Amino acid sequence: MIIICKPEATDEQIAHIEDAIRKWGLKPHTSRGVERTVIGVIGPEERIREKPLAAFPGVADVTPVMKLYKLASYEFTRKRTVIDVGGVKIGDQKKLVLMSGPCSVESREQILEIAKIVKKAGASVLRGGAFKPRTSPYAFQGLGKEGLKLLAEARQETGLPVITELMDTKDVEAVEEYADIIQIGARNMQNFSLLKEVGRCQKPVMLKRGMAATIKDVLLSAEYILSEGNMKVMLCERGIRTFETYTRNTLDLSAVPALKKESHLPVIVDPTHGAGHRDLIPTMALAAVAAGADGIMIEVHNDPEAALSDGEQAMLPDKFEALVGQMRAVAAAIGKQI
């Protein structure tokens, strides 16, 4: 249920509505905009279906939301969410945000050099893994907290906000301290305890679609974060598992318009993990821009042959710079700029 308040509704009237919702055993989630205030009612709809909400002072309209993902649904805000990360606006319909960097933070020299490279090419967010989820337990698992400190140093050196993956609830405090955006990886998309924890954080969260997740699944996972109070959530399409083995995953670009139709949350595309081969990344990145993505995440490494993880899918700096030029052209064709 969504309650739309009148533009002239007072704070007292809004508080009165919220109090009534709580008395009925439900949870109000209030979103205050420039022109109106919207109150989402979280909980079983049968508890409120017969309540005279329209009779409350300050109420303009009451709209039932049939979807299970109430806060993530477009009906909740009826406008696109824009997340400001250190001056970088993610979700701005006239902007395309580039997130780039290595798969893993390997050393101080490596992350500082790559951060400078991607910033010069046009990236506005630095990505890098401090904690690495790997298929094999014997593979490089990341530098942990030391990697977080190196990312923070790269931010200080370049001014780029940092996004890094959080894998465990025990690391929430450390990642929140050093990162600007918390990434929840595909393997953890339905780790509901972790989603609730980041829902109580103040940092923006990028939720990656799971390898076998439907559109509904990823939106319901986002709902876990939103329902805890963190409305700064963005969704990431990074490829799903199909019967195809030529590519690492199958990049589902139809998810971009589908998610933007169903939800108000920004949508990012990661063609690196979708394709798994560096020669396929440019085409898929350009297609993602044309599909209307709010941001593109691409792995770049200055020496992929020596990379400790996923070197085969990392773009070389000169190729990345050339790709950014092409993305600018496609973005301009649909009214966006990098």
C-alpha cells in the first residue's frame, strides 16, 4: 500500500498517519520529495485493506501495490532514484557513470597506477576487490583490510569514489569505513542476513544479480535492503548462467529496460563478467549503453598477464580509453554524457 500525501500536508498529519500504521502492526516507510511525501506501508496487506486511510487529514490518494517488492517498485516513488556518491550522480537520466579498475587490489603500486589510468580515460568510480569470492579455495582471496586501505589511498590520490565487494557480515564495519559504495556480489544476492546488515548501513549499495536469479528475485533481494531503511540501492546485471559455454555467462541486456520498467532504482551493467573475454567486452558495453544503463562497470589492468585474478577478462588501458570514446558517442545519441 502506498499513501500519497497532499502537498500541503503538515508534519503533524504525516506523523499521525505513521503512528496509525504502527498501531496496526505494520511499518511505515516515508519518502519526502520536493513536491510530495509518499508513505509506503510494509507488511501484510490484509491488515490494512479495510482501514479508512483516505479519511486521514493530509492524505491525497491511497494506492495498493500488488507486487511483493513494494519499496523497489516504480509505483513507490514514480520517479527515478538518483544516488549522489561524492558528487557522482548515479541514476541521473542525462549521465552515464563509468566504474572501472582491477578485479583485485594486488599492491599499492598496482592500484594507484590503474586508478590514475581509468580516471584519465573517463571513469568516475574506482572498482577493486579487497575480499575476493573465488570458485577455488586455493585461488587468491584478496588482501582483506590492507586492500581496503589501499583503495582509500587511491581515492585520496585521484578523487575517485571507491566501490568494493562485501562478502561477510563480520566485515561490514571495515568496508563501510573505507568504501564509498558497498558491492554485494552475485553469489551473495540471496544472503539475506548480509542484505539486512547493509540495509542498516548509510553507504550506497550495488546489488549484483545472481547467476540463476530472475528479475523478480533480484528485486526481492533489493527489497531486503530497502526495508531496513537504506534507499540508496542500485542494481547490477552481470550475466546469468545458461546452457551456453562460449562466454563466461550470458549477459541479459533485456534486464536493463525490464528493471527500469519495474523499479525506480539505478541499473548498472557489468559486461566484463557477462562476457568473460576481453575482446567481447567493447561490443557488450556499447550495447548496454544503448539499452539505457545508468552505469557501466569494466575491469581494467595494466598488466593482465601478471594479474592475480581474472586477467583474461581485464581490458588493457589503451583499449579501455578507446572504448570510452565509443561509449561517449553512443551515450550522446540517446541524450547522455559521460
